Amino acid sequence: MTVATPHLALDELTKTYDTTTVVDRISLDVAEGELVSLLGPSGCGKTTTLRMIAGFVPPTSGTIHLAGRAIAALPPYRRGMGVVFQNYALFPHLNVFDNVVFGLQMARVPKVAAKQRVERALALVRLEDYGKRRIRELSGGQQQRIALARALVIEPTVLLLDEPLSNLDAKLREELRREIRDIQRQLGITSLFVTHDQVEALTMSDRIAVLNAGRVEQIGTPEDVYERPASRFVADFIGRANFLPAEVVANDVAGSRLAIVSSGSAVVKRTLPIGEQVSVMLRPHRVRLARATAEDSLRGRIVGITYLGDLIQFEVDLDGARLIAEQASGGEGSARFVAGDEVGVSWAPGDGMVFDRE
């Protein structure tokens, strides 16, 4: 996806500390009203990127443009951005109302107008009756809602969220994911969301920028990065993936036939040089298990079964290579196999992706 008129644009943005490059020439365009996630493991540069956009960290090189205006030299308070931090950063000695109104007071917004804006912001996060509460009286989820209200009350042009849900339990994270996304869509506010949690990125984002070692590995929709990963790193980091060692043994009109260890062969929709050593990536839910070994299937043996509520995972041994297959629990055929069963393993030609062998 190409953003024709980006609201927020990063061009070759770089941050170096001494001899260590933390952010390495990141370029990214974000459309007005779009929510883009910066997704990657710890230390990949995503938070540093966010802090450069907010103005808390000066870039070593590169540019940041907001609505066509260069802002890298501006102080944070002149950028018009709202920031939600991982640790909430609320003032414990102030009540909820005073925490939310603080930014408006700094901007010298008249009291009556400020009060109205605080009331609207608290209503957005469904805490309209909490203005007089002390911060210590709030749960973690309520504190995060207050942090979001404080960021929104200043009516920012861009909302920056730095792993805002990482301190919450799983059920509350799921609830707040939906609430933040609903509010973002309701307001139509351009947003950048930093996370290491792939589920957050997949469920909340219009697009995802996957970062690795300070660089962008891939930018695309959630479906793009999951179904069509641009690199082995993306395939391995986003979702669950099997990687099987293989050798190209033949080519035909359907694509390339690969020998998978000594368990059999399968076809992928690519034409590759005969004899090339590769890895085949398969998503567990794309793997098919059958009682008999058919043509274009591999010979395997089930060595483990894990019940995950909505899913059943089967661990399959393919002559020393291990593969995970998933089926919906209660689905047709889901209870047919037990540990020790010999099975045929197959997949549709378009479901196997080929990467260089590590």
C-alpha cells in the first residue's frame, strides 16, 4: 500500500548512540486517520522511533514531517502529539480530573472550556464519573484509560501509544484493545502503536511495520505480513510457523517439487533451481493430516497432542524434523488421532512458502 498524501512521514530516520545504531534509516508514511503498529522484539528500535517522533529523542539523521511540515527541530510541546506511555505516567498526588486537565492548563485553555473537554475525554474512555477519584484508587485498566484520556484531551494531531497494554492481564488487554481501536476510529485520529505483541498488532492495525535490529523488514496490512511474509524473520515472528528443510528435485507446470528430509515430497508454487537447499514455511492451520499417505504427502508420526481450548495441536515427527499441525477442537476429524499414529502430512501448493535455508 502506498500512502498518497501522508499525514506523518519518516524518511531515512536514524538514531545512533556512539557506535551503536539503534534505528537504521527507517522510512514510513502514515495516512491521516490510519493506525499503524510498529511491531518487533525488544531492542529492535520501535520505542526509540516513537520517542523521536514525539520529540523526546533527537534523531541522528533523517526527517520527520507532519502534514508536510518538518518537525524534527521542534520541542515536544509544539508538535501537537498525544502520548500514552507503558507505565501510564500519571501524577499520584492529583485526582483523575486534575491529571487529565493538566495538559490543558499548560496550554492555558480557559477553565470552562477545559472542564468541558475533560468531561468529553472521560466519557470517551467510559470513566465520566471518576473525576474526583485518587489515582491509587484505580485498577490498572482504569489507570490506562485515564492515561488515554489525558492524551486525547489536548486534541492531538497524532496519537502515539508505547506498549500501553503490556502491564495488564490477558482478558483486560483484549478488552482495552477493542476500546482503543473503537475510540481511534471514532475520532479518526492518526495513530502509531508500538508493541511486541503480534496479536495486538494483527487485531488493531490498518498496517503493520515489522522491525528487526533497527530496520523495517516489511510494511503491510495484517493479512499481508501474516499470509505473505517478506522474510524468514517476519514469517517466524508473526504467528506460528513450521520450517522444514527441503531440496528441490523437479519442476513442472505446477511449480517445484521438494524433497522434505526423507519423509516424502510436496509441491510449492514457485520454480526453483534443481538441487537448491531451502526451508519450507507452513502455518500450522494450513497443515492437513490424514490416515493414509497419499501422493504429494509426507510420512509422519504423531508424537504429541496439546489441547488449547479452541484448538488442538498435533506434534508430528517427519524422520527427525518436527512439525506442528492445528485443527479446531470439536471440528470434523479433530479427535481421530492419538499419539503414535502414523499419518500422511500435506498442504495446498500455495500454502507452502520457500525461504533460504539457515
